[in-house]
Amino acid sequence: MSKFFTCEIVGNSGQNANFKLLTLQPASQIIAPKPGQFYMIQTGTACDPLLKRPFSIYNFEQNHLSFLYRIRGKGTLSLSQLREGDVLQVIGPLGNSYPEPDGDFIAVAGGIGIASLLPLIRKYRQRAYLFYGAMNTGDLVMLEETRELAKEIFITTDDGSDGQKGWITHAVKDFLGELKIANQPSPRRKGALSIYACGPVPMLKALSEITRAAGLPCYASMEEHMACGIGACLGCVVKIADKRASLQRGAEAAGQFIYKRVCKEGPIFNIEDIVW
Amino acid sequence: MSKFFTCEIVGNSGQNANFKLLTLQPASQIIAPKPGQFYMIQTGTACDPLLKRPFSIYNFEQNHLSFLYRIRGKGTLSLSQLREGDVLQVIGPLGNSYPEPDGDFIAVAGGIGIASLLPLIRKYRQRAYLFYGAMNTGDLVMLEETRELAKEIFITTDDGSDGQKGWITHAVKDFLGELKIANQPSPRRKGALSIYACGPVPMLKALSEITRAAGLPCYASMEEHMACGIGACLGCVVKIADKRASLQRGAEAAGQFIYKRVCKEGPIFNIEDIVW
Amino acid sequence: MVKRTGARSLSVKIASLKLKNPVMTASGTFGYGEEYAEFIDLNRLGAIVVKGLSITPRLGNPTPRVVETPAGMLNAIGLQNIGVKAFVKDKLPFLRQFKVPVVANFFGDTVHEYVSAARELSKAEGVNALEMNISCPNKQEGWIVFGTDPKSMDGVITEVRKATDLPLIVKLSPNVTDIGRMARVAENAGADALSVMNTIRGMVVDIRRRKPVLANNTGGLSGPAIRPVAVQMVWDTCRAVSIPVIGMGGIMTAGDALEFLIAGAVAIAVGTANFVNPVATLEIIEGIEKFLAEEGVSDINDIIGSLRVNE
Amino acid sequence: MVKRTGARSLSVKIASLKLKNPVMTASGTFGYGEEYAEFIDLNRLGAIVVKGLSITPRLGNPTPRVVETPAGMLNAIGLQNIGVKAFVKDKLPFLRQFKVPVVANFFGDTVHEYVSAARELSKAEGVNALEMNISCPNKQEGWIVFGTDPKSMDGVITEVRKATDLPLIVKLSPNVTDIGRMARVAENAGADALSVMNTIRGMVVDIRRRKPVLANNTGGLSGPAIRPVAVQMVWDTCRAVSIPVIGMGGIMTAGDALEFLIAGAVAIAVGTANFVNPVATLEIIEGIEKFLAEEGVSDINDIIGSLRVNE
Ligand SMILES: Cc1cc2nc3c(=O)[nH]c(=O)nc-3n(C[C@H](O)[C@H](O)[C@H](O)COP(=O)(O)OP(=O)(O)OC[C@H]3O[C@@H](n4cnc5c(N)ncnc54)[C@H](O)[C@@H]3O)c2cc1C
Ligand SMILES: Cc1cc2nc3c(=O)[nH]c(=O)nc-3n(C[C@H](O)[C@H](O)[C@H](O)COP(=O)(O)OP(=O)(O)OC[C@H]3O[C@@H](n4cnc5c(N)ncnc54)[C@H](O)[C@@H]3O)c2cc1C
Ligand SMILES: Cc1cc2nc3c(=O)[nH]c(=O)nc-3n(C[C@H](O)[C@H](O)[C@H](O)COP(=O)(O)O)c2cc1C
Ligand SMILES: Cc1cc2nc3c(=O)[nH]c(=O)nc-3n(C[C@H](O)[C@H](O)[C@H](O)COP(=O)(O)O)c2cc1C
Ligand code: FES
Ligand code: FES
């Protein structure tokens, strides 16, 4: 089973004004993806758009792959114009996946980040507290499906058009605070409540402070411009704290970093290790 | 009514393995084309393919434009992958048109050249002797429609898989020869039997010798690589005998030429004037 | 950035030439304006730059003269043109009908031809500026391209400068190691402004026939494919000289045009895009206006050169 | 052309290096081979050229490091690499498993760094040739790019030549006025072969933020957009020198590869195409074989340099 294959488009329809769901039927048997993995998908038919674009697996059922995407620029626009019956090249599944939760867990989605988290929420049904933040109500998708899958859903929008007005990280912080007061959770219970996040960098950065303060493990799916998606171009790196350097060379080496590839060592990193 | 407009594709289906018929519904009222004119048609959705491609008008009915095209390279391949509902930019009608025939006429089509001649044959129903040459039977299209429209049809294929084996220009030559013997046409009758041709350069060149020998007027539709189609780039020129130079400067200036633009002064030229 | 409302000014200046907006046409892609008059109101353009003119008419190259490449095209028209005299007599009267500055692009095979063309064009009524195409081989110096050799370039610009009082725009070739250096040569030799850039040399091979597709073998690459190179060259040039720079190369949309303006170009020219979309120039003007409105900027000059580099 | 049947030979020679076919990988687009091993049988390649190596490891640039452009991409990876030592220790053993020549691409900031890297790599078991990337700025001479200045170029190649007995391939920069001249400098300084070409300098501007998209501001343009320029440069280079030339720049398909071979390249390298299609190299090898069969040519060497120019 090769990670490079062709697919026929069997669905490419709008979920609302901003999002589309792409469903692909691979021409051959393929490797099953794990939650958090992604695929590089062809978006045009000639040399412009040239590069494939990365999309998180949204669902895999009956050998069909589906992806939830947002039209942002040239590649996603081009993809949105393709139709059922068109054939695309796809590479995947790529990258690592969310580590298995140990009990209930918190999922923090910013905007289209929901696409990456849904397979996790779907796999561990009724175990996720989903925190879902968006610009406005039009940026929230897949809510019906999600309501069934998640244990509880907290929504915030920047403009207050749905859920609470404000940032999703505030909602997470409040929730963790209440939890502490209510349960006085032991470090072990706390450890069980791991956090998974996918969204824009400012959200992740704010979250990293909250989870550090709360002493909870947090895994974040990172985004970077990608050319290859398979580890060859070194285009997609993120700064990761160089623990070896800090250990070996002491304090003055703290803050030193190495680059890791989002497409290969990621997209999911322990949020503690990320140098913002 | 602008010559630059958008159209929705309402049909883009194969006539046989090699040819497709593209039918476009303009978004606005457009100028009616004349036989022999052409349009520049967008073939892709981003910057590759970049330039529009020239196609002769094949039919114009109920404000719908249709084009018969052959898949040759990148642009026509890309066009062939577009579907009903896709929207394209189009420029046209462009170029000059076939001069009106004065009575019956001969139409000589080489391969896809049929596309350019059909509007003429359709307009002057039952007045055309159509000579239609192709590589093989698979390269012949639209024969049913044509049989009704033309007075008589002569077919040749390079491999003899349909009609007579050989070159269409031989068939024209034979026909003109027989005509001469049968009718002893007066110069006037001859003049009435004008010839219209569209096809590859070797065919047109051979034809130019035949029509010169026969003393019959012949109008050929020429092809050249085009960038703009509207006369601006000077990419599409053909060599036209410079009569002024020959007249002014006598014999030594004979053979001199000027460049004329296929897209503007053409695509149809008096075959006598073309410098091969 | 302070958000401002009210009227937006798009007008810019290239030396003494005032343009109502920064959108010009690129030489050789707009004929002498006539062909586009049925698609757009020429009066709306910032300036019209006409097809390159030589003192005597040129036949140009045999065909194929153009071939498409990925996101671009090669051309080897061979500078076909009707000559300065016929231009002045037959084409200028048409252009004089419009209230748009006319920039006459010109070239020669020798310094003398350049000077003659510049002199004749400067006498003509309705030519508002000259654009000197120096990407031509110098017949008298072993066909070295004027624009790739600092000495030849200095020589020809110096002579042309003496022959005209019109604003003199020198159009640089990208086929050089250091465009900043060439820009300074042009500035010192008397150029009032620079156009950056001309086409990049390229070739396409017909693999079946084992021949270059273009009859001329080589051609000049234009279109979106070259845009990142052109933006870079404009930026390099703007940092090297203090005369205004006109940016061009692959501009298809207002967004593309703004890349050049932000990188420092005072105006831009639209070339290959005219072939793809005959109303491209107007869409670009409208798009720039819209951008200014969205960004709350009232004067295009506040955008020009606003690039902040990453440290 | 005489039509021949029977076995077709794809093997070519670059100096003393024998390749089973002319299809190599372009440095920086194929990692150290590992990533592609799950997509293709590396044994089928003509040669593997690894990511550029320096004597000491490099972190590379901040992100964004890549951005797409029309039919191309800009990259400013900043030559991130694990350094020669780690390459020899951790990566070469993997590559030695395959029966494919390994070409080590390397670079430096100073002549000394170039020489050290070349010397270390020449000692390593399993490195079959060196490819010297001279598109790097010279720290000791005001950051002038080695490959755009004939004197620096001559100097660094001459020194590296003394430090290695391996076939030495010099990779030329396209950002020069006259690539033929640079090619002759490299040939005279001791290069056994030339790679043509590296990326073209380019920039993309984020118009909302008024900043270059790449953290490094500028990057190198690669991909199909630059192919016509690369074919031209290969043709120019082949006419200037008598050492073999490896062609690259925008090769996506066998047809593209054949353009370079016909123009005179003895071998070709596939770069950006690997990102778009991880099996591109194999498709190209198969496509070249098919072309030879269709054309009735039994030896690829009969195709190489077969370009007939239009008069
Ligand atoms: C591992 C991973 C998983 C992703 N999963 C999803 C998903 O499930 N659904 C979804 O809608 N989007 C997802 N994205 C983001 C998606 O890849 C980008 O939106 C898309 O590549 C933008 O392409 P474009 O041509 O439309 O936009 P462009 O015109 O290229 O750019 C538009 C914007 O997208 C950013 N961008 C461009 N290219 C990339 C890239 N390769 N990676 C990241 N950002 C980029 C640019 O900085 C710019 O802000 C994912 C990204 C990564 C790295
Ligand atoms: C006035 C005119 C009317 C035409 N009418 C028709 C028609 O009705 N139906 C039809 O199928 N074809 C017609 N053609 C030809 C058609 O334009 C070309 O087949 C098409 O442009 C090829 O594009 P491509 O990208 O598929 O091929 P390319 O990959 O670009 O090239 C394939 C072949 O087409 C030739 N070619 C490329 N571009 C052009 C061009 N712009 N003009 C002419 N030849 C070119 C090339 O030399 C090559 O041999 C017409 C051409 C002209 C000039
Ligand atoms: C068909 C064609 C003809 C051209 N003729 C000229 C010319 O006569 N003089 C000149 O200075 N530049 C000429 N150019 C170059 C353009 O003016 C412009 O510099 C170049 O095409 C880059 O811009 P673009 O990518 O927007 O086309 C020509 C370009 C094309 C495509
Ligand atoms: C992401 C990336 C990294 C590259 N790194 C190197 C490098 O380390 N050394 C080098 O000599 N060339 C490097 N190159 C240049 C390529 O080897 C090649 O010369 C260029 O990309 C043109 O070929 P292409 O258009 O097929 O990609 C790199 C190119 C890309 C796209
Ligand atoms: S995208 Fe190429 S290394 Fe990650
Ligand atoms: S195609 Fe441009 S002048 Fe005819």
C-alpha cells in the first residue's frame, strides 16, 4: 500500500459559505490514517497551483477519505472548483498523530482546527470536552455531528454571534479553574485530563501558558508553509527547545532551539517544547 | 456589446476519441459571428495554461456559441477537462470572414479545418462541394450534419480507412479537371466557383498551386501561434506578397513580403497573396 | 496606520510626467493603443507605452514568434515596427485624441540609431516621454547587448540624453549579475527614470523535431512566471538609485501591482496580462483603489516604498 | 534518423562517474534519500545528490521558508544541514545500501570552509562525486556571492580542486550576465562537470503586511516557471565549455528532461518536481525510455546535444 495514490472526487460540497467537505475515493487500498495525520492533496490540474496542499484527515470510512477545508488562497480556491469525477493525486497519511488520551480529554479548536481534532473526538466518543473558538457563527462548522460525539461543547466567537463572546483560551482557563475548585484533582487525575489543540499560533501560545500553569500535558498540531509534506524540503520547520543543549551546557544554552519538521516530526508537538 | 465576455459551459462532450464540441452560453448579449471568424477562449483556471487559445466559430444559434476542437496540447487538454457550469472568459468574434460565395463553391477542409468551414457550408446550404481530408476515419467528424448541408462530399484519408486513400488536394484537382472537361466553363462561371480552405500548411500550399493553375479564387484560413488574438502582440504574422514593392521597384523587389497578422488582417487570406 | 476616509489620490509622478494613476501599459503588449480602444476607455490609463520603435521600419522575425511556457510565454517578435516616421504620421494622431500621456518606447542597433529615433520622437506632438529599450545588441560592438555592458550602456544613454528634453526612462534588462549597478550607470548617464524589467532570456525545445520552437531559437520570458524575479529586481533597483522606478513583470492583478508599488515602484506596467485579459489594466486600477479604501490609505504615495523588511 | 530496435542504453558518463541513466535528484529537494525510499526504489536512479552540506551544521532560516509562486516556488531554507560529520556518520550508511552513485553537494562561507568540507567528504566511503554550490556569499569578501564574481569563483574552485580527487561538479548560479563566461572560469579552475542551474533570486510581498512573505525576504525561484530560462542557460553553457553539463530547472516530465538533453546536458536533475510528485524521477526515466523507443534511438547519447538550431 503506497502512500502516493490517485483518488476520484466523490464529493466537494460547501458546508457553509466558508467551508467545503472534500470526499475522495482512492483508486487502491490505502493505509488507514490516525487522528491528527494529514495528506498532501493536489489542488489544480496543471502547473499553477503547483504544490500540493496539506489537509488534516477529517474522516476515513469505507476506504473514503474526507477533508474539511476553508477557502483561503489560490490552492484552496482551485480545489473548490473541482468536481465529482475529477481525479487527484494524494500523498498520505503523513506525520505523527495525537497520543492516545488516558480518560476524558480536552480538545481546543480554533477555526478550521476543528478538522484535525474531529477524528480524535470521533474515535473517543463522549470523552471530549470540546472548546471551539471562531471569528463568528459562520466560521463554526460540523456542529451537529460534533454535539453527538463530544461530552460537552463550549463555544466562543470573537464577535459574540454564537456562544460566548471572547477567546476560546479564556473559556479553557475558566473551565480548568472551576475543575480545580470542584474536584481538587490529584496530580494523577490531572494527568489523565490531557489537552489537544489545533488552531492559530496566538491561540496555541496562550494555551501553552494556561496548560503549563495548570500542569496539564498539551499536544498542539502546528501549521507551517509546506512544499513537500514528506520531510525533504525543510520548508516547514518549527523551533523546538533544545533540551540536550540546555542539559549539557547549562543555563546559558537555555532558550536554544533546534528545528523540527512539522510534516515529519509533527504536526503534533508537546506544547511545552515549542519555542514561540 | 463587448467583445470580451464570460460564458458558462453548457456542453463539452466528445464527438469521438479526438474531438470535442464546446457549447457556451454568454452571460450577455453578444455580437453575431460571421463564418471564418474565431474566438480566444480561456482554457484553464489559474496561470497555467496562461494564454487563451483561438478556435473558429463552429455554430452560433440562440445566442449559444459552439466550437469543435481537437485535443492537441496543454491548453486543449485543460479545456477538455472543464465541465458544464464552469465559467470561461472569451474574446470575439475576431478576425475577418470568408467572402460571400457567388453561387456554388468548393470547401476544402483538412482535419479540424472543418470547424472553420462549417458555418459557411451551413449558411449557404446545398451550395458547397465539400472536400474533406483527414489522417484516418477517426479524424473525420460531424459527417452526418455535413451530409445534409453540403451539395456533395468527397472524402480522403491518408490511410484509406474512409473515402479515397490519398490527399484531399488530389481529389480537388481531379474534380476541377473533370469539371473543365464536362462543362468547359466560361471564365465567369469559373469565377463563380470560388474555393474556401482551412487545414494544414502543406495542404494549403498544394491547393494554392492547383487553384492558380485553374484560375479560381481561393481563400484560405491560416493558423499561427497566437498570444493575444486581437492584433497587439504581433505574434501571429504570415508573409504576404508586397505588391506595392513589386510594383514600385519592379522585378528585383518581387518575392518581397510584408507581415500581416492572422488575428487581425486574417485569418482568411487570398491564397495568391501568401508567401509560403 | 491612520485610517482616512474621503477621496483617494492615485496620481504619481515620474520625473516631470504626471500620471492620474500608476498603471501603464508595457511596451509591445499594447500595440499603439488602437487594438485596446474597443475594450477599454484609454483615458482611464496612467500612461500608454507603445510598441518599440526604430528609426527605420523593421520586419521582425519569422514565426513561430511566441510560445507558451508554464505561467508565462516566450516571445521573439524581433522588434517588428512601422518606424518612427510612420508612427508619428499614422499612429500619434489617434493617440492625441486621448488625455493620456504617451510614452514612446524606442531602440536601435547603433548609438546613432538610438539618437536619431530619440530626436525624431522628441519633435513629435503628443509624445510625452521616451522609454529606451537597451536590451538590444550593439551592431558596432560585436552585438554585445547594450543593457548588459556598463560601458555600452553609459555611452548610448549619454548620447540619447543630449538628444532629448523629454523625460527619459531607461528600461533595464534582467539578464545581468547586478541590476543595482546597471541602474546606477543609467542614473549617472542621465536617465530620469527606470523601467524594471524587460524579459528574461529563455528557450523551449521541440523534442520531436530537436529544434527550438521559436524560429529565432531564443526568446524573452514574460508573464506571471517571472513576477517574483521582477519584484526582487525592482526592490534591488529602488535601493540603488534615487530616480523613480517603473515596475513590471508578470503583473496580472491589483495585488500583483501592489507588490511592486510596496517594493518601491512609483508606477507599474501591465504586459502579458493584456493578452490574457484585455481589460486587465482597468481591473488593476479599480483593485488598487479598493485596496486603498480597505486599508484606509488616501494617497497611493503612502503605499509606494512602504515595504518593511524582516530582520 | 535510422530506426533501431532492441535494447536501449540510457547510461551516460559525467567525467569518470558512470550513471545507469541520466536522471539525478537536485540537491535540497531529496533530503539524504531516506524520505523518498518509501515511494521509489532508489536503485533505479541515475544518481542521488544530497542536500547541501557544510563543514559545521547549520540551523537555517526562520519560517516562512517557502512560498508558492505561479508555476514555481521560492525557497529560503538557509542551507539548514546536519554538517559533514553527521552526514558521514548517520546518513551515508543508509545510502551505501544502494547501488547508486552518491553526489555530495556542499558549500561554505569562506574558501577554507569549502576546502574543509570537500576534504572530509572525499575521505568518506560512499561519496562518489562532489557538487559544489557556489551560490553562497563569501563572508571574507563583503558577502559577494562566489558564483557571480569570476575572481572569487576561480579562487574557491582552484582550492577545492586541490583538496579532492573525486569528480568535481560545480553548480552555477543563473544570476549572472554571461553564464558561458562563468562556465569557462569553472572549467579552467578545474571543474570536471557543471550543474546548470541553481535557483533565480526572487521575492514575494505580502501586500497587507507590507512585508516580504519569506522571513529571509528573498528566496530562490525554482519549478516549471524557470524551465525556459534553465534550458537557455544549459544551451549557452554547453556551447561555452567542453566538460559535461548537468541540466536542471523546472523539470517535471520526461519531455522536459529531453529538452535539456537535446540542448546538450549529459544528465539532468529533478528538483521541485519531487515535492509535487514523489515518483517523478521514475516517471521521467520511463518516459525517456519510451521516447527513445518511439524515435527508434537505441542510445541516449545520440539524443544528447542533438539540437539543430533554426537559421
Ligand atoms: C498539517 C496541516 C494540516 C492542515 N489541515 C487543514 C485542514 O484540515 N483544513 C484546512 O482548511 N486547512 C488545513 N491546513 C491549512 C491549509 O493547508 C492551508 O489553508 C492551505 O495550504 C492554503 O493554501 P492556499 O493556496 O489556498 O492559500 P495561499 O494563497 O497559499 O495562502 C493563504 C494563506 O495560507 C497560508 N499558507 C499557504 N500555504 C500554506 C501551507 N502549505 N501550510 C500552511 N499554511 C499555508 C499562507 O500563509 C496564507 O496565510 C493545514 C495545514 C497544515 C500544515
Ligand atoms: C484562427 C484559428 C482558428 C482555430 N480554430 C480551431 C478550431 O476550431 N478547432 C481546433 O481544434 N483548433 C483550432 N485552432 C488551433 C488551436 O488554436 C490549437 O490547436 C490550440 O491553440 C493548441 O493549444 P494547446 O495548448 O492544446 O497546444 P500546444 O501544447 O500549445 O501546442 C500543440 C500544437 O498546437 C500548436 N499551437 C500552439 N498554440 C497555437 C496557437 N495559439 N495557434 C495555433 N497553433 C498553436 C503548436 O505549434 C503545437 O503543434 C485554430 C487556430 C487558429 C489560429
Ligand atoms: C510580445 C511582447 C513584445 C514586447 N515588445 C517589447 C518592446 O518592443 N520593447 C520593450 O522595451 N519591451 C517589450 N516587451 C517587454 C514588455 O514590455 C515587458 O517588459 C515584459 O513583457 C515583462 O512584463 P510582463 O510580464 O507583464 O509581460 C515585449 C513583451 C512581449 C510579451
Ligand atoms: C527547497 C530547496 C532547497 C534547495 N537546496 C539546495 C542546496 O542545498 N544546494 C544546492 O546546490 N541547490 C539547492 N536547491 C536548488 C536545486 O537543487 C535546483 O538547482 C533548483 O531548485 C532548480 O531545479 P528545480 O526547478 O527542478 O527545483 C534547492 C532547491 C529547493 C527548491
Ligand atoms: S514540507 Fe517539506 S520538509 Fe516538511
Ligand atoms: S495574436 Fe497577437 S497579434 Fe495576432
